[in-house]
Amino acid sequence: MHRSSYEKMTAFRDRHLGDRKASPLLIYDLGSCEVSGGSYRPLFDLPPWRYRGIDLAPGKNVDVVLRDPYHWREIPPDSADAVVSGQALEHVEFFWLVVLEIWRILKPGGLCCIIAPSGGPEHRYPVDCWRFFPDGMRVLARYAPFEVLEIYGQQGATGHSDGSDLWQDAVLAGRKPALPAAGRILQAVRRYLIRKCTLSPGGGDEKRGGGDRRP
């Protein structure tokens, strides 16, 4: 994991969860496997908080292994207080399906933080499909839908010596709104139909969709 990503996730924690240090929060980290060292666990594995790393295969820092990257049957709906993800979404072929799953598992009022690069060279793990700008993060928030807490992109250099500035990460921090019963049913039907329509025509490789941790 590059240092500027860790710095941005630290800022999310301090700004949006800093006043809930005494609350027993359940926090999931999507794409948590430590590939090149470093993870967000030290930021969130702070009692009474409970951190759970999720990924597509067993590995270091993985607590929950997903059988399907686009349908997280292992995690019940409305169960997470926060979902964080850094340097993963660019490796997800159908990233919009993952955003809908993040929305599904969050409690009403739950928070998400998504960090993804807007630059940098191709780095397949096992694929490298996307780059994200702040406007793209706004579209994701509207699509999910999330209430936007903040969206920004890195501007200029951070001064870190590990090559962090190569990636020029964009950040989305959002909150899941509370919906009436009819709205929750409509959202579930919408999610099911979008998943079916996305994966059915070309078959969809449901084995893919994991994250990385860049040095």
C-alpha cells in the first residue's frame, strides 16, 4: 500500500469516525489481502471497533473470503457500520456491482470510503480496468445512492518517497441514507436486475474482482 493512500484513509477515519471511538463499530475492508505489505487494519482494529478484511481468496489480513465478488452472501444486509476500500476498485471488472454490494451491507447511516487511482501505469491483479476522477466518484455516489460527505482528488505532490504521487488517488466518502420499506424493496429488486443484466449477456467472469496492495 502506498503511503498517500494510508494518509487519505487516516483522514477519513479522523474526520468521519473520530467522534465514535467509544462505539462498537463493525468495519469491513474490501480488497484487504496484504500483497506487498501494509494494510488499513491498524487504523480500524481499535477496540471496541471490530475490523474485518474481505477479499476473494485466503491470505494475510483476510477474515472473510467472498465466493462471488458481485453477491456477498457471506455478509448480511444492513450489518456494517462502515466499509472502506483502497486500491481495489480499479481491478474490479464490473465495479458498479461492487458499489451496490457495499450499499447493501451498510446499515442506514453507515459510512463508506473508496480510494482509487486516477493515474499510474497498468498493474494487473489479475486485471487493471479503470481509473477514477472526482466526477466519476460523484456518479458512483449518485448511482448507489450515497449521500456525499466529501469527494476529492489529489492535487500535486505529497512529498512521500515511495512513489505515492504516481497514482493521484481520488476519494469518495459517503453515507447510506435511510429508506422507507418500499424504497428498500425497490433497491433490492434494482440490484438483482442490474446484476443479472450485467453478468448474463457475456457470461461475466465472477471469479475476478479482487484488490491489491501496492508497495
